[in-house]
Amino acid sequence: MKIDIVSVFPEYFEVLNLSLMGKAQSKGLLEITAHNLRDWTHDVHHSVDDTPVGGGAGMVMKPEVWAECLDELLNLPAPNEDDSPDELVFPTSESSDSPADDALDFSGIPNDATEEDDDSNAAAPVLIFPNPSAPLFTQRDATELSHAEHLLFGCGRYEGYDSRIPDYYRAQGIDVREYSIGDYVLNGGEVAVSVMLEAITRLMPGFMGNPDSIVEESYTGEGALLEHRQYTKPAVWRGIAVPDVLLSGDHGKVDRFRRDEALTRTNEIRPDLIEALDCKALDKADRKTLMALGWEVSAAHPRKLDR
């Protein structure tokens, strides 16, 4: 997988040379390049930001600098400025918030994208911007993106990037994603990109030393739950014992104990995941556990009974 990252602090990503990410690069599974956005500036101060239109605090990253950078990294021809329209059509609040929706209709902007065969589409780059106002990045997104051949991340700073940047590249046929990693705001996109990269790359074949270690993780697969708790030796540590069933050697009982604990933890912390389960996929023991936890399981999905 080829990974390009654009940032005003490219040295931040030297950490990606450590641990499993570094080993994956050594093995040729990953090719990671961090680019300095200021390399595409032309003024003496290498400015990448300007004051917000309409007033307000902070600074906004300029579209013209990002465009030169992204055009080059995406191998797109620079448009003829004389052919650009005076006004662009922007999405409204009624637009879908899905980052993978169809490209917006920007009348007057040349769109060189053509329909490609499935293999060409699989190799097309995915452009990703962290954004606290965007849809939440999930394990499902990480799984999908782990199959991409080229990911290009853009790290915003200050008050963020000009909103026309992702809109424009969607109109050019680029798969543009904007993701939030949580209900909080960071100083810049670098931390968020690192988080997404950790989640994505570890799902690639050959990345993990033991691929079985990702099978039962939280949020993973159909009917995703929070993972059960984990223990190691010694069996008793500071007066706290490992549950006896885990020492029994009975793999069936161990599996059931872990499944019940996953259901219980998910019920306590993320009941929304319980609500999304398919009741038809639950076995008799699952149903018994959920009913004991106060769920009705006779419909298509579990429903929490009134207390």
C-alpha cells in the first residue's frame, strides 16, 4: 500500500518508522511518504493560511496551496484558470453526510474522471481529511480502507482547510473522505491521521505477526461487540485472581465465558451495538444471556425492555 501524508509538520510522522509499522515498511508492505505542504508555496514566508472569509478568529488553510500539492500527488492536470466558473455550487445542510457519496455537481468545473474497470477503481487513490465536523471513523471504515492501494492524507491546521478543497476533488472523480476520530478537537490532523493509519494498516494481510489476534477484537466483523477482558500470568496478582473458568482447560467453557463477558460489557458501555445485532444470528446461549441482561430478542434486533 502506498501512503502519502501532507502536513506542515512532516517530521511528526517519523514515529511511523517504529514497531510494526516500521517492520511493514521494511518488508515492502507499506510505502509511507510525508510531504511538507510548504514545498508548494511561492512566497518568501511559505504561507499556507489566510484570514477567514466573513471574519472570525484564527486562520484557514488556503485552497491554492493545497491544490498545487494535491494535483501533483494525485497526478491530475492543473485546470485552466480562465475556464473556471465565477461561482461554485456548494452542498447544503440537506446533503448526505456520507463521505463516500456520489460526487457533487459543480457546473462549469471540468471533470476528467471517466468510468474505469473494477481493477482501475481499486487502484485509484483515496483522499482523506481528518475533520472534527465529519462522520465518525469506524472499524468498518478501517477494514474497507485496508484494501486500498493508495491512501493520501491531508492534515489540517489552524481553523482547518478551505471547505472547497474536498468538494473540488470529489467533482474530479476522486474518492474523498472526511472523518472525525471522536467528539473533541485537536490542534491539527497529524494525530488523527496516525490513529487512522494504525487502525487501517494492522488489518492488511501480513502486517500482524499473528493474524488471529485481530479476529475477536472490539468492533470487528458482523455482530460486533466490545472485546472480553484479557489476563496473563500469574493466576493471582496482588490478591486478584484470574476467573477460574479460564484455568479449567475446557475450551468450550472458556469460549462461552468470553462471549458472555463481551455481551455484558457491551450492554454496559455500548448498548447501541447490542441493538444492531441480528437476532437470527444469535445462538441459544446468546439469547439467554441477553434476556438476563434485560433484552427482548424475539424481533429482528434486540430491544431493551423498560425497567
